[in-house]
Amino acid sequence: MQQRERISFFDAIAANKRRTWLLMGMFVALLTALGYAFDRFTAQTGDVFLGFVVFAFVWTLISYYASASVTLAISGARPVNREEYPFLVNTLEGLAIAANIPVPKLYMIDTPAPNAFATGRDPQHAAVAVTRGLVERLNRQEIEGVLAHEVSHIANYDIRIQTIAVMLAGFIVLLADLLFRLSFWGGRGRRRDEGGSLLILALISYIAAFFANLLKLAISREREYLADATAAMLTRNPEGLASALEKIALDPTPMPQASEATAHLYIVNPFKKGALARTMATLFSTHPPTEERIARLRSM
């Protein structure tokens, strides 16, 4: 087997950041192209368009500020104190100091499935939730690696970046739907060439919406790689996180507390899939292949 070239923590972090900004640039290019196309019809549909923009902005704003408390509530997470889990609290405090962020609030999810996630719009309003199974089935170095990964998400402002990506993708989807409805309902009162042009724009928008969702998922995967690399830098022990990912991915225990709305937050997708399903879903997954994450960590 060919040995993977070894890379430094800093090179991995810089490369992941470059790829994230490249993907965000592609988002902006998509929006610019669609905005230019839509500009031809703003004279007749500007009010409707503005209404969609305002709705999308308000909805995203509400979701952004309320997402942490809602996520913790639907996951059944409860606060953890130092007397109950001193190692967890002490480790989280040490990692937060190393990452130069306020100490996140710590929560426990009562399930035997090992997993964890971070949530919060910024380091001042962040929380880390771990499962009982994670504490029971992983050793201390592995738990430290998992906590370092979640702290890295917070320090790297991943929730904010992913919220922006979701907002941009959602806006493109809304725009595609608006154009399609205008072409269907408004086409009767337009000249045939105008109706045809609007329908073509609607189809182009749907294609753009498809690629926007791919970009959103690609950004999510890049931020997972970035959190892995940052965690390895914080702990100086990439093997701890690599071993933890291995154990979590191989554990077959179901996790009923997870849902489609929260699955993207967990360190490993809580919905277990077979090998064929994982291969087919790679492009449409919020998580990179766990095997690739482990290989990258072990090459550091």
C-alpha cells in the first residue's frame, strides 16, 4: 500500500481554509449570475422578489439566533457539572484556553451510542454536547480528541460559515422556485418570447440550485477536515482523534436522539449506512468519508 505523504497541522489548516473560501466564491458567482438574469424581470416582479429576500433573511436570522437552544432541546441534552464529570470539564477548559476562546457550556445526551457535536453562533454563545456512550466507550486520549474537534468548530466559527452557506443555498432554491412559478402563472399574460425566456431562466435556476446544494455540502465537509486538523494541532496527538473516529464509525448502536435536522452537527453521521450507500452518498453528505478523515489524521 502506498504511504500517504506526511503534512503539518498548519499546512492542512491553511489548505482547508483556502478551499472553503474558494467554495464561498463559487457561491457568490452563482448568485451574481442569477441576479443578473433576474434583473431583466424586476420591473414586473420586483415586489415579489423583495418579499422573498426579506422572508429568507428573517427566517435565517431567527434560525441563527435560536438554533443552539433548539438543537440542544431536541437532542435531549442536559447540562453537566464538574462534580459529575471532572475529566470532561477540565479537558474542555484546557482545550478552550489553548484555542483562545471562552469555555463552552458542556451537555450530556443520555444514549449508549458514542457521538458528540458543537453548536452556537459564536464562541461567546457556544455549547458542546457528548453522549454517555462516548464517555463509556472511549479512552481519555480519544475523548480529548473528540472535544478538541468540537472546540475547533467553535474557534473556527464553523456554525456561522455553515449558516451563511445554508442561507445562500436556500436563497438560490427560493429564487428558482419563484422563477418557475412566475413562468407558469405569469406566462399566460406575457408574450410568448417573454414566457419562454422566463421558463429557461427557471430551469437554469433549478440547475444552479442543485449545484448550490452541492457547494453547501462541500463546505460542510471542508469544515470537518479543518476541525480535524485544528484538533490535532491543539492536542498534538492526531492519533487520539483518529482512533475515536474509528470507534464511533464502527459502533452499530442506533441514536434515536438524532434527526435529519441535527445529523450534520455530529462528529460522525449518527445514521449508519452500508458500504454501497456510503459510496453513492459521498457527494450528498455533510460529512467526508470517515476513512479519509482517519487517513489524513494519521498522515500528520
